[in-house]
Amino acid sequence: MKNNLWLAGLAVATSLSGHAQTEKIDQAAMQKIREEGLQRSQVMETAFYLTDVNGPRLQGPGFMKAANWTKDKLTGWGLKNARLEPWGDWGKGWGVERCYLAMTAPYYKSIIAVPRAWSGSTTKLQNAEILFISDSDTTALESYRNKLRNKVILIDQSYKVTPSFRPDADRFTDEALAKMAAESSPARQRSGQDSSYRSLIQSMRTRNAFNQKMRKLAKQEGAVGILNTTQTSKDGTLFVSGDYANAALGSTPDDLADLSISVEDYLMLCRLMKANVPVKLELDVKTKFYTDDIKGYNVLAEIPGTDPKLKEEVVMLGAHLDSWHAATGATDNAAGSAVMMEAVRILNSAGLEPRRTIRIALWSGEEQGLHGSKNYVTNKLVSAGTNKLTREGENLVAYYNVDNGTGKIRGIYLQGNEAAGPIFAEWLKPFHDLGATTVAPRSSGGTDHVSFDRAGLNGFGFIQDRIEYDTRTHHTNMDTYDHLQPDDLKQAATVVAAFVYNTAMRDARLPVKTPAMQSAR
């Protein structure tokens, strides 16, 4: 198997380069990185503190608790200038202090429920009946005026619960990786994941438009709460996000409890209401809004460069530290944050001295729209009002991102930068035996490297095995420490450390993908 993977990787490298190209790789340094990353790893200890100890890292106090721990940890590892850097005003923080929901008639049944982020409270234990709404057109909502007081709103859904005949977890096959490596027209391609992400965002916007009007009416009329679900919230797994429009400083405080429940419980309630069976609920929800600090922050730290001519140039690696709140954000994205922290720990502990400066960035507000990374690029790397790079932007050589769960790294997406392909293929060779073999021309999206790529900077994401990311953990109440794969995270941190080190040591800068940017450099 190892020989087959090595041959597959060699074939990819050859196809990308068209002729043999040799990169100068410090094999002794690669061995030090492997030994530190695979034999003395601290990645799971870091993940434990980010998840079980610090808890959910939603934008606000939850994030700040983890951010301060992270800053102190990086300092303790010997990184320089570890800091919390503000990127601008965010708005209100939010957190859950209590949540209980049960059906008390026609019989008692406890119901797993999680408040959507930035939703309100019931103020006390409430007994309530359901107001069932079968309309989906916002214009029909006025017919429910004067019927909402002390009610819990339930909107009819046509979801169906179907069995899954595929395993929850999987890895990329050799055939799938070979297909990715052989793709053409990279500059115009989007990954299936990016397409799914855009579809999800559009669906959320449509649903939120209806919910916003319903919520406004419900608050005016004195409703107690509203229930919601998703097609995929089944088998004990709830997919939960939030309505972050309520985080805006000018928004009216939300006193409506907006609860996510399983699709099985949701459809049961719908069936009972359609059969005219009286249903009663009791609920007790307490959430809290925070306005003492409205700013957003990123965590940054450096390993200073040692080459007098190159130390002003910067190689960045990063991941988003924030998470949603239904669980502890283990695979999304404590995994990525722990991997990137481990990568810089490996380099520092191995005694390696990079020629260029290495900077780690752990972003906030990614889940609400890439706010941390996007504002970092806007504030520091691009001149205001122009598309030109600042001096700091010109000095950025590359940014590497991890945000696709707990799976091992199988290679890297070129993001359309074909010129970097032969270089990356060489850098992967020392790790073929660990399953990292593939250079894919396509772009990946939906996370923080996109903020750099859109500005014409080198921003790369790694190919990772999906494991349970799309089926069980991404934005769910199951995204906990126990779903992390230790050996995969050790491998990922080791590969990332090597890529960052090679980028920092290379005589020439990495090529960029646009001719205009290449000539500017």
C-alpha cells in the first residue's frame, strides 16, 4: 500500500511539472519535524483544553476565554509577541445559561433542544400550547395576529426521515485522489463542498427571511418561543447555528426562545397538531447578551525569521478558533486550531530556525462570515480604497489554512496556482508513507484562506479525509472531543509544519497565480 501511494504521488508530481524539478529540501529538518510531531505530540492535549476545558467558543465571552488561554499557551511555548489583536466592532456577545424543553400532553416526553445563537429567553419555567402554522409565505403571517400570545410556534415542514445506507465516516480513496489531481481548468472550478456551502447559505437566507418576520410578529404578540429543525437533524444529532442579525448593536433585544430540536420530535409534534390532538409543552430557557466589549479579536504570534534579508517576509498559518455553541466545536474547528498550534510548537521545539518569519493566526467570527480573516486582510494587507497590496501585504509569502475536520491531510488544493504544483508535490514526498500524496488544481472555499485568495495573495487549504464531518459533527451537538482522531491530527500537524518550514526556508518566494501579481512582486 505504501509503495502504491508513493508511486501515485510521484505520478501526480510528474504530471504537474511536465519535467523533473528538484526542490531543495532539508531532509534532516523533515526528520526532526516527523519525530517531534509523531512521537512527542501535544495536539490532543491542546484540543482537550480548547474543547472540554474552555467549552463552546461562540463570538463573545466564549471565544475570549479560549483566545486568552491560547495566547498564554503560545507564549509559554516560546513564540514571540503573542497577542489579541482587534479587527473592528462585532456587536453583542451571547451565551446559554439554561435550557429545558418537554412535552407534557398528551403524555410526558423530554425533548433535546438547543437555543439558536442570539435568541432570547422565557424568563422562567413556562407552560404553553403550540400554535401550528402551515403557511410558508410571509404575506400570510398577518392572519395569525392576535393568536400568538403565550404560544410556542411550530411551522409545518415536509421533511422525511429516511435511513442512511452509507457509513457516517469515510476517507478519500486512491481513485478519488487521483481524479482530483487530474482535474483541469482549475481557475474556474469550484469544489463540490464550496457549491454545497453556497447552497446552504442561500437556504439559510430564505428561511431566515420568513423567521425574521415571524419573530417580529411573535415578539409583538407575546409568544413564548419558536421551534425549528433541519432535514439532517436526526438520530440524536442536531444541526444548530444562529441568527446573528440579533448581534447587531442597534437590534432590539430578542426575548423569544428559538429552539432547535430533532426532526423526529419536530415531525411528531406536526402530526399531533394536524390530527387536532391537544399538545402542551413546558420550557425554561435563559440566554444572555453581552455588550461590555463589542470588538472582535484574532490571536496572533510569531516565530521570528533569522535571515537579515528575508525576515521581513512572512509565512502565515491559521485556523478559525471560534465555534458554534451546541457542543464544544471539536472538529469545527478546535481540530484546525490545535493542528496549527501544534505545527508552530513542533518547529520551535525541534530547534529549527526559519529564514522568514512564521506567523500563526487564530481567527474569530469565521462562522458568521470570515470576519476575523477578512478584516485582517482589509486592515493590514490591502490599501484602503484600492486593490493594491500594502508593504505588509507584499511581504506575505503564503497563508495555509486547516478547517475541514479531524481527518488526516491527503494533500493540498492549489487554488488555481498551477505554478506552485511541482513545488508542493516535492514537499509532499517525505510524507507519502503517511498518506499525504495529492496536489489538486481545484479551489476550495468556505473558510479563511479565501480572504487571502480574493486579495490576490497565496491562500491554500489542505485536502483532508472527511471522517464524520458532513454527517455528524459539522455545526452539531455531536461536535465533541471524542470525535477527534488523534493519529490523524498528529499527521496533519506534522505535514503543516513541514510546508510552513519549507516556505520559510526557500530561496525564492512561492509563485503567485496571476501574471499581474507576479510582475508586481
